[in-house]
Amino acid sequence: MELDAPKILVVDDEFAICQVIQDYLGLRKFEVTTATNFEEACSQLARKDFDILLSDIRMPGKSGTDLLRHVRRHHPRIATVLFTGYADIGLAVSSMQEGAYDFILKPIHLEQVHMSILNALEKRSLKDEVRRYQKGLEELVERRTRELRETLKKLEAANLDTVTRLSRAAEMRDDQTGNHVLRMRSYSAALARQMGFSPEEVDNLYVASSMHDIGKIGVPDQILLKPGKLDPDELVIMRRHAEIGDMILADADSPMLRIAQSVARSHHEKWDGTGYPDGLAGDKIPIYGRIVALADVWDALTTKRCYKPAFGLEASTEIVLQSSGTHFDPDVVAAFKKAQDEFGFILAEFMDKPDSVPPESDSLH
């Protein structure tokens, strides 16, 4: 297939020079158009696509340097070669720095014009190849990045699904639906957002809070499923689930699992130091444990358990508010107040409305 002839625009205020160059290059299968000033050249550039611009630097009105800048701005694929006299060599060099491909000293030798055009075409071809390579590389990086993000999302979804299933396996031993896990992580995330945690911290807690009671795997059924209050010996065994969860999740590299380990051990600690297993008080309780502690108690209050009926929302809210500074961190309680509507949505979404009855027991294992 025959390739199109390279298109050349020759600009010089001396028409005779334009004519000689046009005739010479025409014999060598170039398609040549001429112009004698800046305005005429711009008009030709607007009508037709050119490969090469040959222009004198010094012309009446706007110069060849002005034309070079115009071409760089509006026709960046055109390769520019400038004609210059000895007195303008410094100007020619600065023009090269601005993007000219070459300059030719006057008086003009036609063989040199031909050689400069061939060199400029080769340089332009190489630049086009580099641009195509860079574009292809950018597209490849973008595609690979997109694929990696999609893979990570699938991996995160798979990990969350695995964590949810394992957590449900533990919870369903004393929760027939297993929806406690779904509510807990949503309550915990809502509190963390209200407290100004970063999106990454919220996401980590969302997953980690699912495993707060993973240690229940190690609690015997006759204790875990016993209706009503536990006796002192049974309560000691039940409370070991916090330490068992800590051991199950120990020595993890993942930030999320390290949070889960902290939550598993500390979510039964109380702000006043009367909780378990370590009797921590105030700020010594890990912040994630303080958040999950409130979420866990709220869920225990508002849902039916084997040892208690579901309490009404108003009664449950009042219990939480009255426990500020004793059971719960006051800052977490403040976040709970702000998240009341969201807590209501979560409760409605992940379980049927519980039967509302007056509080009859404060026995929360």
C-alpha cells in the first residue's frame, strides 16, 4: 500500500524562496504548500494537516518564533524547522529549546533542507512511538490497577464473608438467627463514625467487631444456653470467653485482626473498673473495646435472649444513658446519642421488631 506523501508548509516572506523549495521538494514526492507571513500560515494550518513546517525566523509582523509557539499550542504533532542567518543563531538555539526540531543557516542549500525534513520526520515518528508506548503503558497500568482493585474488593468481600460465617457459628450457639453479628458490626461502625474515626478505622472495626464473642466457642453448652442467671461458678466459666477469644486471635499480622483481638478481650471491661477479665478502667480500656461494649449491651437489651425478653427502645436507651461514666465511656455514650436514628434503622433491618416489655432483669452475661 502506497503511503501518503508528507505534507510540508513553507513560510518565508520572499516568495521566490518558497517557490524554489516547493519545486525542489515536489520532485521528491513531498506535498508542498507555501505562505509568506504568519497570518497566511495560520490560515493554511487551520485548513489542512501538515507534517512539517519550514519557516524563516525573521519576517515582517509576527516572526517564525511566534509561528513556532502557535504550532506547539494548536498543532503539536507538526515538526518545525527554522531558517536563520548567522546573526540569529542565538535565537535559533532558543527556538530549539522551545520545541523546534532543527534550524538551517542561510543561504539555504536545498540538499540540507531535504536532509532536515527527513531527520524531522524520523524524530517525529520516534516521538509518536514514545507517546503511543506511554499511552499504552498508562492504559495497561490503569487496567491492572482497576483489576487489582476489583480483586482486592472480592478478597475483602470473601474475607468478610468468612469472618461473618465464623462469628455466626459462635453466636448461633446462643442466638438462633446469628443476626447479632450483623447488628453488632453496624452499631460499632456507626459509633466509630460519630467519634470521628477514619474510614479505614471504621472499616476495620466493622469487620473486627463481628468476632467480639468468638471465644464462646470454648464455653460449654449447658452454661451458654442456660436460661436465667448463672451461678457464681458458671459465671466464671462464661467470662472466660473473653480470654479464649484473645488467644484465638493472638499473634495476627493484620491490623483488623489485631483490633479484633483487643475487642474480644476488652468488650466486657467497664469504665469504672468493675468489668472483666482485667478490671481495666477509663482510658486504659482500648477504645475499640469501649465502643463494642456499648454496642453489645444495646443489642442484648433490645433483642430476646434465652435468659431475658427484649426490652423496649426507650427503656434500653435509658439504661445506656444512665450507665455513662460507670459501665460506658461518656464519649461513646455521646456518640450513641447522635446515632440513635441509625441504631433504629439497623435494628429494623437485621431482625423483626422485638416484643416490647418492661425491663425485668439486668443479667447480661
